Amino acid sequence: MSHSHYLKPIALKKAIAKILITLLLVIFCSWGLLPGVAFAKTKTPANSTSIQPYLDQVIQNMTEFRLDNGMKFIVLENHDAPVVSFVTYTDVGGVDEPKGKTGLAHFLEHLAFKGTTRIGTKNYQLEKPLLERLDQLEKELQAAKAAGKTDEVAELKTKFDATEILAAKVVNQNELGRIVEQAGGVGLNATTSTEATRYFYSFPANKLELWMFLESERFLDPVWREFYKEKNVILEERRLRVDNSPIGQMLEKFIDAAYTVHPYRRPVIGYEQDIRNLTREDIEDFFVTHYIPSKITIAIVGDVQPNEVKKLAKVYFGRYQSRPEPNDKLPVEPKQAQAKEVTLKLKSQPWYLEGYHRPSITHPDEAVYNIIGRLLSDGRTSRLYKSLVEEQRLALTAQGFSGYPGDKYPNLMLFYALTAPGESVDKVASALGKEINRLKTELVSKTELERVKTQARARLLRNLDSNMGMAQQLLEYEIKTGSWRNLFKQIDALEAVTANDVQRVAKATFTPENRTVGKLLPQDG
């Protein structure tokens, strides 16, 4: 983007939008397809006085059960429309990957759409030896490259390409997607984050058993077909979002500096060399180790009968054999003792990032951090927007949020600003610092606090305003906090936050030694 003050407004807005879209794609660490269409609305309350009756209704319509193999189901009846939304939540993400094999969780998510021995193939008996032959040729090809045998590399590459063409002829492309679509399904999709992988879509209510069959087969009998083709897709995805994106590169360097030992420091999509070295065997090992029944929880929200769900779940998902949980313990990130800073010079508009370590989602001050984030950054009425963007015109955008790059474990409250043309990141840093310092030195007014509470509560309730939204939020709280009921307790917790709470948490969190700074500066010339 040009640094000229005379850049046309339309061109400027388009350029900013393009950068922000890239930023958000990287920031939220959700490396899958975009969320699908939600089928039906749920009746969320319009004001705080109706929260308890609403919660009572949810509890009355909720059924929970666990199969003998350890897999859990959460079923919420909503008979307003003959539709159902399904979310399969695997408690497996980027943090669970072995060192040197980053990107496994995201890669597996891609391959989980490729089918089974019955879905996605025209003839698995013909396909299986071709897939095995591809794996063998790939090993030989990599060995020949390492040995510098140019002629052998060329010969093996020719054989590999020919075998891949033969294997492709046996594949029934996107058969899973076609089955779902033809049965009236929408939103077939998935996302991978630092701590979980989520698979979801919605169906007409009379397709419950079809969903049970498709989803259970998907993880009971997976075939990691089109592995090498998909590897190239993921490498291109990384190039687009990270390697060819200045802010993508900045964020990768920033989080690596902010963390020293916790796997939050690694990118969900994986490092390029790690992705290139992954094998189908790595995918299978990761799947067998982590995709175990006790780490899979399924939410079903919509026009269903719990007894029918339970009966079908036993038939289809009861086929899964229980397996022991991996005993890998994640390293605990030590308390940051001094300020950190990382600077990159690239062909980019200047960006400024500032992050502070904070506790996980289960901490008693979770609601306070939520309120702080909204005070500083929740639309045009927020402090950062009004000060840095509107009044001082130092930044084109200035925002912040908690939970970067995840919230299951202690994470960061991250602030970021795109510097306005002709301004510097140092001026932005100073202005941001003043707004953060105000939280430590001045009590928030009752009017401002109530406005932000209303916004926070409305946002939470909007997330529950569909079958799919409800299913997703129930699972997030079930897995990360131990109970889906904590989702509704969060509403009360937001209401209980005081101005003194905001000041107390701000003083404890926004300290110089707890700060990590990132500066993305324009490359000279």
C-alpha cells in the first residue's frame, strides 16, 4: 500500500480490507473452511431478566449421555423447525503435535473429507496398492534427493506422477460432500485451532440416521487418500496466509517470541519444512493416538428425540473401540520476567502489535478480561477506535481481544494497529499505552461499563441464536471448562464485573515485564 496521503478513499478502503481479512484469517488460528450455514434459530432471551427461564428451558430440553467407549453426546431439543445441527468436537489441535511434525492436526482435518474404504473410491481393492506404491516411491524419491542422485530423482518422479494419475482415476471426488448435499445437508465444514478440531453440518430432521452412519464411518474407517495432492494445497495455503503475507509473518514471529516452551508458540498450519516431511504414516499415527472416543464429544441441536439419538449412537458410534489416552503433558509456560520485542522489515504498511500474558478461560477473572477487551476494542464506541483512529488519526484500525492464539491454556490479550499513512508505530505504541494506562489509573464510569456489559451479553447471546451456534458454544464450554452450564454462568459473571475489578486486573496484567511488542516496519527501498 502506498504511503501517500493522497491515496483515493475507495482504493484505501479496499487495500485496508484486504489486509484486515488476511490478518483475521491468521489471527484466529482457525485453519479450515469458513463456517457453514446454520439451519434454524433458537429462542434466545432479549434481556437479562429472562436469562434464568431460558436456562431452565435449556436444561429441561438437554440430554447428556456417554457411550461405554467413552464418547460423550450432548443433545438439545428444539422442535421449532424440522432441522438438526451436528458438531463433532475432537479435543485435538496444534498443541498436541509432536515436535518437528507441526501441521498434523490441520492436515488430518483436510483428509477427513476424503472418505473411507466405501465412500470416496470407485474400487478400494484397486486403490489400496496404488496408495501404498505412492508412499514407497515418495520414500525412494526423498532418499535419492538427499543423496544428490539427479537421474534417479527424475526417474522416480516420473513413476510417482504416473502412479498418482492412476490412483486419481479410482477416486470418487468429493463423494461425502455430494451425499450430504443430495440429502439436503448444508454447511459441511471443519476448523482446526491450537486446541481442537471441529467438524460440523446441518441436516433435515429425518436424516438423523444418515448423519450417524456418515460421521461414524468417517472416523471408524478413514482412508488418507489424495495425501500428496492435499499436501500441495496446504503448502499453498501457508504461502498465501503466512509466507506471502507480511502480517502473517509478523504474527508467526510475534507468538514465537511471546512463548518460550508452550506449544501455543507454533503455527497451527505448521512450519513449511515440517509439512513437506509429513507422511501418511504420520497422519495415521496421530489419528490412532489422539482421535480416541474419550476425546470426541458430539453436540446435536434441533428437532430430535433423545431416545432415538441414544439408540442410534450406540449402534453406530458404539462400534468404536476405547483406547487409552496419550499421557503427553504440555509444558507449562513460565511467568514472563522481562519485556520482549520483535521487529520485522518487509514490504508492508507499518503494523504495531502488543500482547500481555493472561490466564486461561477457567480463571475467575475471565469475564473481567472480556470486559476489558470490549472497553478498549468493541466497535466505533471503543476507546482505541475513538482515540487512535478518530481523534488522533494515528491508525487506520486499532483493536484488541483475549484468547490469542487459544484460550484453553494461559494465553495473550493481543492489541494490534495498522498505522495511518505518514504516522509511526512509535506514536501508535505511545497512544495505545496511554489508553491501557487509563484502565490502571482511572475507574471506568458506570455508564461506560454498563454499555460494554450490554454489548458483551448481546454478543454472547447472538452466538446462541441458531442450532449450530448453540451446538458450537455448548461444546467449547463443555470441553474447556468441564461443563456446558458454564456458558450460561458467563452471562451472570459479565453482569457482576465492577469498575474496581477492571482496574485490579488491568494493574496485574498490563505491566512492562509482561509485555511482548511486535513492530512490522516498511522495508527501505
